[in-house]
Amino acid sequence: MCDDPGVTDRLQALVTAPFRGPGLATLRSVADVVLDPWIDHSPLRILNGAQLAERVQAEGADLLIVESDFVNGPVLDTGLRAIGSCRGDPNNVDVAGATARGIPVLRAPGRNADAVAELTVALLLAVNRGVVRADRDVREDQTYRDGTIPYQRFRAWQLAGRTAGIVGLGAVGRATKWRLEGLGMRVIAHDPYTADATHSLDDLVAEADVVSMHVVVNPDTTGLMGRAQFQAMREGSIYLNTARAALHDTDALVEVLTAGRLAGAGLDHFDGEHLPIDDPLCAMGNVVLTPHIGGATYDTEANHSKLIADGLVTLLGGGKPDNLVNPEVLA
């Protein structure tokens, strides 16, 4: 329901994204809000263009804020004044179509940087110290599994003093960098668009004890970690990917893990966001797998809420928000 249904001269905002914290209060200061997050529905509800257009018209919305719903086709013909996509990359919005109609589109860059960086560290620690396997041994009353003591099975090198290689020094890469440095690691980086990333990919994989992926998927980065790169990684090193599965050749990763060249891997993404239970990775005790939960924090939602709401306030006040995707519409 609208926060104040008696008011009719204020802007109306339809929000189908999770929205919380100071950003929600800011949004309510400039519009009546219908808050109906897609993630609160069971089963999950993701609206296509036609369904979303119907909802926009039913609510009389001037502002539309989404996270997973698709903003295209008839949605763009409903007279919206602005669209907010609670993603770093608003790929669920037809930006070209919105631009052609003069509709500003806002995004939420870096909203989950800290969350993904924290999961990256969690995966690294879990892989390096065998946390998941050790937990299983305790639960199964196998402290002395196969006649060994835990100290024998779970010895590992300390991370302090080791070298971590970060591929991609964007918001997540930088958030990961200082955390790894805080663990006492030396951090090197590869990113052709960033001056302080001084290593080529080939040099990085050959030098690093840990390789962590933090780049966006595009034609230049798809399959970036292939057979040659995995073969060139240091023996006993660890591979982490909390970005996207398309960045690596999974078959090549399985090969080096099976051969025992790598100490292990931590992965938060899979093709189609699904990993069959008979996949070789599922049988590897030195691989820790999580189902795309890197950004799954309440703070991520609060961050994108503030970014979108502040951008809307700036936009409605005649300014140019830093997170405006199509500034040409202001001309």
C-alpha cells in the first residue's frame, strides 16, 4: 500500500527491489512508495515487460525501481519519469529504449563490493584450512578418520607472507585487496584499465599463491582463465571465483585439480547458476562451493537503496547524479 494514500499530488514510486535503511526514508521524502520486493515472494516472482507495465499502470507510478524484473517493451511507454536498477550493471533494463524515450536510468555501482569481498576471504580460509572437511569429520565422529589425527590431515601454509593475485581492480577487487593485505598477504593485480595493477595475467598466475577473479564478463574476459593459465599457476596454489563462472574454463580447472596441481578452489558461481550433483567438482573435498551468495547481505540492499534514492533526489532537483547511466537524456 502507499504510505499516504490521501496525497495525490506527490510522485508515486513502485519498488519491486528489496529496499531498506536510510535510502527508503529518502525515497519516501520525495514520493509515495509501493514497496513489493520480488525476493519476498514464494515462489519467487520476476516480472517480464508486459507484466511490469501492467503493474506500473495499476499503481500510477512515476518512478520505477527494480532489481530482477525486466524493464523493456511496454514498460517504457507508461510515462515513467525515471528508472532505478539496483545493480552495478543495469542489464535488466533496456537502456537504449529508455534513452530514446528520454527516461533517465540509475544504477547502483559497488553496492555489494564489501559483501563479495568478505565471501572471497571466507572461501579462501575455508579452502586453505579445510574448514568444511574438518566440520564434517567432527559431525561424523571421525576425528581420527582413517587412523590419522587432525593435525596430519589439515596442515596448511599460513596465508600471511603469501602472494595473492587479484584479477580485476574494480570496487570488489579493491575491497578484497585491503582485506587480504590485512591478513598479511602481499597483493598483486592484473587490470588493463587500472594504472596500479602492474602485472600481466600470465605474470600474475605464475607468481601468485592465490588467484582471485573480480572482473565483469564481456567478450574480452569470457574464458580468461583457460587451460594455459591454470597450467601456469603455481603448484599448491588456490583459485577463487566470486565473480562469474564464464570467466574460466571449468573443464581446465577440473583437470588441474584432479592432477593435484592446485591445493584447491573456492567457487560462488556456476553456468546457469546450477551445478549438477554428479559434476566432478562436487566430489572434490578441496573445493568449497557456494550458490551465488556473494552479495547476499542486508547491507547490500541498504547500499543500493541509498545509491538509487540519493540519485533520484539529485535528478528531481535538476542535477546530474553520478550513477546516471544515460546522462544524454538530460540534454
